[in-house]
Amino acid sequence: MTENLPPTQYMILEVLAARHRLGEQAWTFPTRLTPQLRALEAAGFIEAHTGITQNTMLARLTDAGRAAALSESYSPWVGQHRVAVTVFATVGPCLADEAGTIARMILRKQLWQLAGEGGELRQQHVKGDLTMRLHHFEETGMAHRGGYLWTEPTGRAFPRSKDDD
């Protein structure tokens, strides 16, 4: 089915399939690929929308796209995944340059108290008991642009640990 696609459309599907296998539901593409994205959308393989940053398109696989791009034997991995969570909060009264540090301090203290010595938070769920292990708190820069609050990347990565498996 996908073997008849032009090379660029085929590569877009491959990128989206790879990102899907990594747990990402959408991926950003430059607007120069809009004609190829629209063709895949017309074929029913993807949904594409204007991205949140200038000159980008956000695309994700549809059910038909997953069926075409993922092998029949594909099964999503169910296990522990490392994630980074951004929290948007209002903090005060304080100086603007202190707000991030204060928010991090409050969250760190409260979450570590809840998690206890092992650093784990547990939640009962219909799929079973869910666990979140706290690793690190990082303050990210924030800025108001165009009426939105944006987070700035830290450039920091956290390697996998033996506890991730």
C-alpha cells in the first residue's frame, strides 16, 4: 500500500511511524512539505494542521496510517517511560525572576513529601496500580509571546538508568 507512494510521502509516513513507536502522537514538519502532507491527508493516512511555531505543520497518523505504516506484529511497549513534565503555575507575591525558583522549591518539597524516601508516587487506575518515580526538578525559562506562555528548552538530557526497565 505505501510502496506506491512518492519517496517524500513514504519518508513522512516512516518518520511518523517511528515517532509513534517512541510514544509521540504527533510530529512537526516544515511547511515546505505541505503539499506532501496534504496528499497523505487526502489518502487518509495522516491528519495535518498548522504547527504552533511559524513555518511548521503538525501531523499525526490516523488509524489507516498506523495500519499502513506499522507492521502487523507491532505491539506498543507497555512499561516505564521517562517523561519531562512542564507545569504552568501562578506564583506570588514575588519578583518575576524569583517565580521559577519558588515554584520549583514548592513542587519539589510537596512532591518529595508525598513520595517519601523511595521517590515514588502511586495511583490506582482501572489498568492497575500506576507508579511515578521522581528523578529531578529543573527550572525552565518561560516567556510570554503572542499571548502564549512558552517554555524554553534546557538542553539537558537525562540518561536511562537501570531503574527505567
